[in-house]
Amino acid sequence: MELSALNVAMKNSRPMHVILKALAEPRRMAILTLVRSHELRAGHIATHFRSTRPGISQHLRVLTKAGLLCERRQGTSRLYSLRREGFGELRAFVDSFWEESLSRLKREVEAETQNERGR
């Protein structure tokens, strides 16, 4: 994805700093690992941490707002699962750094090849 296309895509998605900030907290990373393969109730997630349930609920809200978790209500329970689309946005952002570097490398190799042919 070229830089202009990335800018357009990112304007239509959540601000990247919200996603990165959500990922910067170790407990949030642990929560994402817990729900990676299956949906879990908020109370079950909380049992894995030495924290209050309201504290874990706050982490769940941050991850949901960042677009990394989906929340579904079932009766009085809230169930959380991974939102893979959110990670697609993150991947596009990170990939943009690689694509830019690879394009620069390609230009340098092509220029070097032309210089060698001109000798």
C-alpha cells in the first residue's frame, strides 16, 4: 500500500495512537491473549488477574474502544472476543514502514545496477 492510500485508509479508521496506547499495557496484552481463540465472560477474564473487576472492566473498555475486542451481551453478562479487523488496521500501519523501506531499497539497487551497466 503506498503512503497516500495508507493515509486515506487510516483517516477512515480509529486513530492509530488509540490502538498503540491500548497495546502498551501488559494486562491488556494478556487479555488479548486470553480471548484470542474463544469468547470469554468479563468475570472469567478477571479471575486471571490480581486486580479488581472494575479495573479489568476498564481495560476491556479501552480494548473495545481501540477496536481490538468485540463486546456482546448475553443476559447480564458481557462476553468478549478478539476483533480481527482491528489487528488488520494495526498490521497495515506497521506494514507501511516495511513497504517504504523496501521501495527505497529497490530504488537503490536499480540505481546501482544502472551505474554498473554504464561503466
